[in-house]
Amino acid sequence: MLTLAKGLWRTSNIIAFLVALITGLCAYLLFYLEIINAATACLTLIAAAAFTLPVAAMVNLRRAMLQALNQVIAAQAYGQVLRNVVLILGIISIIILSDNHLSVESILWLNLATYVAALFAGQYLIRKYLPRGYFYSNAAFENRAWITIALSVFIFKVMTNIDSQADLLMLGIMKGSYEVGIYNIAKKFAGLSSFGLLAVNMFLQPVISGLFAENKKEQLQKILYQGVIFSTIISLFISAGLIIFRQYILNFYGEEFSAGSTSLIILTIAEFLNVAFGSVATILILTGYQREANIGVAIALAANIILNLILIPPFGVMGAAYGAFISTILWNAIMLIYLKRRTGLNTSIAGAISKANEKA
């Protein structure tokens, strides 16, 4: 097992670094060769961003590795806290040493420095938490299988990102920036309802694959029910607060944003139901059913686009909200059905309540 882990780690580092480096260099060349117009002064800024990309990829990879080693808190602390501390200290140093001259260029290079610091810290932490036998094992490779899985996960991420932005994009095309501004604020606040689910996923990811591979389904199911109960309770309180105080929240940005009040209710309920379905997409992917997860999100994406085309012209912001609501329910329902059929597992709060009633 350690031999495969070592091979996977090496392959992941090489692929992530090369893809990020090539992407950064291509972006820089597009501006340098004036294929995309930019002022000469901007080339330095683009260079800083291009250099940052591969380093950031290495940092994110180490954060994922720490999570896989059950060091979730360490992964978050080094990835976010350390970078923020280095950034703040760097900004203070620049202000003191350059008589308050803080430029965009210096901030970008400072951002690169924070990633470099995080990279060294992450490497140290990984060496600290890796099992001793890892360093004495030979690397084994199953690159074909790994690349196939990576491509499936990549496709899933691309589709979920498109799905999350489709309503904003289509609202902007069909209605305009005013409606997009109102809808965007409502959507960002509604997203707070998913905080509990995100937290649960961070702690669940390192244990899911292991328990499933060892066929410890009863133990895994128990953990999934505990996770969905915790995240649903957290989401319930946040959602209730958002709905009750929605007018105060939206009016903070201006009275015109109160027009998004009903949309905020719809999107908040959608996010709450998303949490109530549990970590269904995460479980499908981590148990090897990436294809099923992709089918679910592809159907939801198609439905989201079609619903937006139908609902946005007559209803505007409300139409986009209803489209997001329906597509959210659709993709969770499809993936939950697949999960039950393929693994026998249930991630939903409904399943947890049903199980509790059986025991009672």
C-alpha cells in the first residue's frame, strides 16, 4: 500500500507542477507576444501571477495530502493561517521600509512569497506525519488508472463550476448587471448555509475511502449519519438567521438590494436541502463512482441551463433562483439514488431520522 502511495504522490507532484507551469507560461506568452493586448507595465504583474501558479498547485497538493493523513486542522492552518500571517507581516514591512508605498506589483510578489513559505511548511508537515515505512518503500505506479480517475474528477469539477455560475452568466446576458448584482449578493449569503457540510466533508474525506475499501460499511454509515445530523443542525440555524434577518442583510448594501429578498429565501432553502442530502457527491467520488457523479451533475447542469432560458426572461432574478433551486434538488436526488444502488449507503438526513426511528 505504501509503495502505491509513494508512486501516486510522485505522479501527482509531477503532473500538477507541469500543468500549472505550462498554464502560467502560456498565459504570460499570450500577453508578451501581444496576442492579448496589455500595457507593458502589466507584464511584470502577469509574470508574478504565472510564477505563483505552479507554487500554489504544490501548496494545494500538500494540503490535500495532509487531509489524507487525517491532519485536517494542520492542512487548513498551514494553507490559510500561515499565508495570511506572512502576507500581513510582508505588507507591514513594505509600508515601513518604503514610506507607505504599497503597489500592486509588490502585493503580487508578496503573494508568491506566502505560497513559497506555505510550500516549505507543508513539505515539513508531510514528512512529519508520513508513516516511517513510507521512506523505505519503493514507489509503485498505476498511472493509467490514476489519470483516468483524475480526468473524471476534473470533468466533475468543471461541470460543477459551470453549474454554479450558469445562473449569474445567463442572468447577465438576458437581463443586465443590475439584476446580477442583486442576485449575486443573495447567492453569496445563501451559500453560508453550506458551512456545516463543508466542515464535515473536510473531516470525512480522509476516512471514507479507507472504510469503504475495508468493507466497513456499518461504521461508515454511522459516521455519515453523524455528519449529516451535525451539518443539518448547523445549516438550520444559519438558514433561519438568513431568512429572518434578510432585509437587514440586504439593506446593508443599499435599499435597492431588498429586491433580492425572495431570491435569498429560495436560494437559502436550496442550500439547506443540499446540506440535508449530505455528502453524496463526495462519497460517490471517493468510493470510485466518479462516472455516476458526472452523470448526476451533467443532468443537473442541462436542467439548470434550460430552466434559466425559460424562467429568467419573464421572472428575472426570481427565475434564476428557481432554476438553481430545482437543479440543486435534481443533482442531489440523482446522486443519492446512484449511491444507494451502488454502495447501499445513505447520506441524507431523512435516512438518519429513519434509522433513529427504527432504534426507538
